[in-house]
Amino acid sequence: MFGDAALGDLNIKMVEVARKVGAASKFTGSGGAVVAYCPEGTSQVKLLEDECQKAGFVLTLLEPFPSRLNDIDLKTMNM
């Protein structure tokens, strides 16, 4: 839908850095950030951290939090 020019060089670079170490990445939607997933674990996170530092990016580790939805909530959402 949008080309590289609309996304901006810096946003594209963040995705490229994640891909360089084999991580999956997704734009957050607000611009200026991506969420990256490292399926290979902590060694891959370290590689990503090093590459982000080289590129001048800040890496913040996120800890997934389990859903607080109960069975009734999930049924109303057709899940």
C-alpha cells in the first residue's frame, strides 16, 4: 500500500537490522519503532542488541504478559 518513501529510510533500516540477525519484525503503527521477535532466544537477542547499537537504535526488551481475559470474554469475542 505504501512504498519505502512513505515509510521513511529510518523505519526501513530498523526492519533491515532485525532481518539481518534472522528476527521477525513489525511496524508498531505509530512510526519510529518496530517490535522484533527472536525465535532463537537469548543469543539472537544479543545479536540484535549489538546490531541495534551499531545502527544507533535503542532496544527495549519486552516481556509478554498473559491475557487476563476469561472464558466468557473470549466467547464474546468469537475466539
